[in-house]
Amino acid sequence: MQSSRLKNIIILILALVNVFLLASLLSRFNARLASREQSASQLAELFSANGITLPPDAVSFQAPPTGGIIARDTEQDRQMAALLLGDGLTYSDQGGGIWSYDSTAGAAVFRSGGSFDAAVHLDSGADAEALCRKVCRQFHYEDLSLQWEDDRFTAGAVRSFSGFSVYNCAVTFSWDGGTLSVSGMFLPDTLTPAAGEDSLSAVSALTAFLGAHRELGAVVSSITGMYPCYEAQSSAAAVTLVPAWCVQTDTGLYYVNCSSGAVTHG
């Protein structure tokens, strides 16, 4: 009997502890939510005083991505070249961080800073469009925009890395008269994370944008949303991905670098 009563007491104590912990978590969650709502409301008032409408629900509280360094990977360059040019590739190191690939289907050039160009001979526009879509699927280019005009088309897509777009890392396609021209930035898939990195919150990014919009001569009357993304910074040795915020406005996109706080127009 005493053993059964002791078990019941222990169970009751554990249940009370769980209730206390749940209540504490709910209290912290509500306090965090109230703080976010207050920050968004105060920021909306600040923007309104500067003639810009900022709906409080347009302020994001998502964490920016982790930045880092992407080293060049000539094997992935070769994979991209093989997809574009098909079999029978020949490879040549041109020096100065430039690699070229050739086949009977065309040629491609890759540079150490991440840029590349290619020209591919294809039988039809349908084949060219299919190749564009395949490149985007395999190498993580998203939001493909393709426009046909007569027998020609132009297309563009933006590189995505770990689910975040790299806003200044794009690829463009142009089909005209049997040749598909491809140009843009090519990033390998392996990121070495940066250590000890502090990124701007959305509130800080919007504050930086507000301080810079007059300096940029930006005519903006409303903010429609925002989301975290990456900015690519190229050097001869590697490409650095820096966390950034995209601020969506009624007159275009603006990007706030989370490291420097610099604001650029998209």
C-alpha cells in the first residue's frame, strides 16, 4: 500500500512539474510574440512618419541563413559542362583560373570567380527549352522566367542555396537560330560556414533601409514584404555567401547586406 501511494505521489509531482514547465514555455512564447508585435508596430509608425506604409505583418522574424565560403570545384564545373555539351568533352586549363570545355555540340568557359559562358548547338527550340529546365533542376536555379518571341526565346533563373535565393547569382539563356547561349554564375554545392557571425535582424535591416532610401534617391511609398536571402561576393579564390534581406517595395526590390548593412537596389 505504501509503495502504491509513493508511486502516485511521484506521478503527481511529475505532472505538476510538467504543467509548470508548459506554463513557463507559454509565458515566454507570449512575451516573445508581444515583443515582436510591439517592435513591428513601432517600426510601422517610424516608416509612416517618413511617408512609407509598412504593414506590421510585412516584418519578418525568420532567421537569416548562415553565411560562408564556397571554394571552386572543377569537378562540378565539368558536370555542368557535360550537361550542356554532352559526350566527348575535351578539357583545357587556360591559366589564370580559367577552364574551357569543348565538344562537337559547342563550348563552355568557367572562371575562378564563378562566372561562366557557354554556346550549345541544338536542333530545335524545344530541345533548347528542355535543356534550360534540366540545368535549372540539376543545379538549383529557381523561378525560371522564359519568354518566347517568334522562333527565339530568352530566359533567366536565380541560384538557390539551402532554400535561400542568392539574389545576384543568376543564369540567363538565349535561343536564336540553332544556338543556345548560356551565361551567369555557377556555384558548387559545398559551403564552409563562417564562424562567429552576427546577422542583422529584419527590424535592423528595415531600419538600415529607411536610413539609406533617401540617399539612394529611392521613391518608395510602401513596403509589401521581406525575406532572407544571400548575396554572393566573388574573388579569384572563392565565392563568399553573405546573409542578406530582400525588402519588397512598390517600386522594386532592395537588398540589405547583413554584414555591412549596405543597401542596394535589385
